[in-house]
Amino acid sequence: MPPQELLATPRWRRTGDTRFPIAATVDGRSWVLRLNRFPDHPLWTLFVDGDRRFDIDDTPPTWGKPLDKTAPPLDATTAAEALAPVRDFVAYGSEVGDPCDNMFCCG
């Protein structure tokens, strides 16, 4: 059975952060997408309430286009609150205690 998040329809908002550029609130939970160094790593990692859910290369059709420039921005306070739980997880794998240390993709 696929993760339930793949069936959701998030309304993405821009965060202003290059590594975590997009966030949404879905059913009262905070979603944040980390943009990874593709193709060395999967394109995206989804965090829900600060916890890693899964990696994904192709977003499901119900997710629309997360990097759509027409997505409205979050205000600075809301963006900071959304990003606070994931701020230390910039490097791919850091959220599971195995951060990528390759200087060409994550260094």
C-alpha cells in the first residue's frame, strides 16, 4: 500500500529557503519538502511534522508542481516555524544519522 501522503492534495507555499523551498499544511500537519542534490540523491525528501516520511523523484499528480513560481510565499514567521524542525537536516541522510559528506553533492 502506498504512503497516504501520495494521495493528498497539498497547497504548496514558498518558504524562501533554497534547500527547503516549499511547505504546506495538510490535515493540520506541517509538510516540508527538501530539495536534494539530484541525481546523486532522490530529488525530494518529504518531512511531516519534522519527521522524514520518504524520498521521491517524481511527485504524484495530486501534488501539482511544488516549485511552481506562482505558489504564494509564506510569511517569514510561518516559514521559520515550518522549517524549525528540519533546519538541521540540510545534508541528505542527516535525518537518519547518516549525512552525505560528498563534497560534490552535499559538501
